[in-house]
Amino acid sequence: MNRRLGVLISGRGSNLQAIIDAIRSDRLDATIAVVISNRSDAAGLTRARDAGVETVVLNPREYAGRDAYDRAIVEVLRAREVGLVCLAGFMRLIGRPLLDAFPARILNIHPSLLPSFRGLDAQRQALAHGVRTTGATVHLVTADLDDGPIVLQAAVPVLDDDTVETLAARILVEEHRIYPEAIGIVLDGKWKIDGRRFITIG
Ligand code: GRF
């Protein structure tokens, strides 16, 4: 599979950093072709620039609607010959134009053990529900929010004295470990989709 990544961010970019670090230390054989942000103030943009990675800011307000915005993203990705799109804290729903342009070629990281606690504030949801175990999930993106075949998951305990912040920090360590690993697995191409399941072969 084409090993050129397009990473989409909206904020801090610590998962982007984990991908950059994994590539630098030869744990991940890939190139980040471009980092796209919907916000010009995303801290992750600085991380990309520091790593010498091209950045593009696409402001949704400058587009007629969601489809037009998604088409603009596709244009940027195609122009850089991106093979795999990695959502890394990208706070927008992914629409048809992007899904159709990269079928089974978009990954997302979510801070819970899906299908528990989809959507925003997954760590807060886990605490509020009182689960003893939560974690992180890397999955292929489909039209449904935080759905799609699961590539990797990692579990972390919820401790009695956890706050949203301490729990989120514990989950983040696992996010940074499994996201580059999952990208490597997908890029290696030895997998198939069977219903909801992501199955590695060979
Ligand atoms: C992470 O918790 C990720 O799981 C979620 O958004 C957060 C992004 O953090 N989708 P960062 O921008 O990668 O630091």
C-alpha cells in the first residue's frame, strides 16, 4: 500500500507527534505527506512544521457546505498522493466525498473501548458510567461516528481516585502506542474486512 500519510488534526496533535516519532525511530515505515487542520490555531501545526512536514489549514467557513469542504480535503490529499488518511483529534464528521475517495483508507483513534462511549468526552463518559476498564481504539472510518472495523484496542484500568484528566492521561499513553502500530498494520496490507471484523492474514 502507498505509505504516504495525510494526518487530519484540530488541536494539540499529540497523536500526530507519536506518528512523527514512530517514523523517526524506524518503528513505522511511512511518510507524512501533509497535515491538514480545520483550525489555524491548532498546536499540532507547530509540531508538524517543527518536523518539516507540510501543513495546510482549511477553514470550513470558507466553503459552501460540508461536501464542498470534504472535497477540498480530498483535493489536498490527492495532490500529495496520500494513500492513507489518519484522523488524529480531527473534530469534524467525515462525509461521503472523503469516504468515497479513500474507501477503507481512513483511520481514527478514539479514547474508549468502542463501541462504548462514542462521541465527545469519552473519558468523562467512562467515569460517569463507572466502568472499571476503558481504553483506546483505532478503527477504520465509516459513515457512522466512531464506528467501523477495529484494528487495535488497548485497555486501561479506571482507578477510584481518577479524574477526567488522570484517566485521559493514562489512555493517551496507550493511544500513542497503538496508533503508529495500527497504521503499520494497515500499511502492510495483510488484512481483510469480514463484516464488522478487521482480520489480519498471512
Ligand atoms: C485523543 O484523545 C484522540 O483519541 C481523540 O482526540 C484526542 C486528540 O488528541 N480523537 P491529540 O490532538 O492527538 O493530542
